[in-house]
Amino acid sequence: MIRGLFRVIPITVAIFAAEKGWGLINLYHLPPSPAVVIGAVALDFVIYFQHVAFHTVPLCWRLHMVHHTDLDIDLTTGVRFHPVEIVLSMFIKMAAIVILGAPPLAVLIFEVALNGGSIFTHSNIYIPGFVDRTLRVFFVTPDMHRVHHSVIIRETNTNFGFNLSWWDRIMGTYQDQPSAGHEGMTIGLGYFRDEKKLSLPWLLILPLSKKKIKNLINPVKQEKNS
């Protein structure tokens, strides 16, 4: 319901920002085509940075770990987010649109790519190796993103991108394959393996859990303590 209600908000904010002339793109009066491309790509980087932040800030991690509790990955994992995280992400996205001055068309393209990409990258479809390697030059593939859902913390701390694969390579967070291989890797979080507590009611209150939550501020130290 939240996703449905919020679908039109980013574009509405982009239209309002364009009318007011707000944002860097509007400030420099870029031609329409470059403005759309720059806007869409910049928003994709913002989502990459937000994803890293949600793995770093303890409060944000408590919300985001709902996404990582899934013990197996399929397309439903792509929509498995806590409602509060969705709301917080929307405010971050709106701020980014206003600061960038992203054109409405750029926001529309970005939203379609973001939601479609989330389903695609979390799908459990098989893609031949040579096709996967070719796609990874530009886009995040299911095999690439699956590494991010590994139970091993140092692997969870990699491959944050949703659409464009460039950011992980540029920022040094890229890992090609899981250490145990895709058939042998364990999915999820090491400290949440009870299937009875992975139902909808439990997931909604999971961020309030009194159990000591391992966030990813210092993954090396945490691995030594695990």
C-alpha cells in the first residue's frame, strides 16, 4: 500500500522543482536529453549511497535487516522491505530530486528501473556465465547481487548497487562471486534463522527487538567476534 501511494510522489516533486527552477540541473540549464540521462544516473548513485548508509547506521540497519532475513532469494525478496524503511527512503529520494533538480522524465525512468531492477536482481533465474559477465559491465545481475545476501558479513558488505554495476566497482565494494559458490552459499543473517519468527507480524516488530543486533559498522571486528 505504501509503495502504491508513494509511486506518484517522486514525479510530483520533480515537476514542482522544475517549475521553481530548483536543483543543480535547473541551475545550469542543461539541454533536455543530457539532463534526463544525468538525472537518472545521479539518482541511481544516490540509491547506492543510501544502501551503504542503511548498512552502516545502526538504526537504519535495524530497519533494513528485514530485507536480509529472507532465507532464500526469489523475486519476493525484491519487495521485502519494512514500511518505515520505505517511508524513510522516500524522504531521501525527494531530497535528492530537489537538490539535483532531476527532470520528471528522469525520475520516471529511474523509478521504473529501480522497481523493475529490484525484482530482477533478486530473482532466482539462471543466466549463463558469458551472458552474466556481459551484463555486469553495465547492470547488476541476480548472481552479482546474490553475493550481497550472503550470511558472511564481509560479503554482505559488497555489491550494494540496484541497477548500474559501476558504483560498486568505482567505490571498491564489488565482489565477483561468493566464497562458497552460489550453490553452496548460505543466504540470510546468521543471528536470525528461526523460520517461525520470519512471518509478517514478527518482521514488522523486528527493528524493536531487544536482541543484540550486529550492524555492519565494523564488519572485520564483528567477524572475529562471530
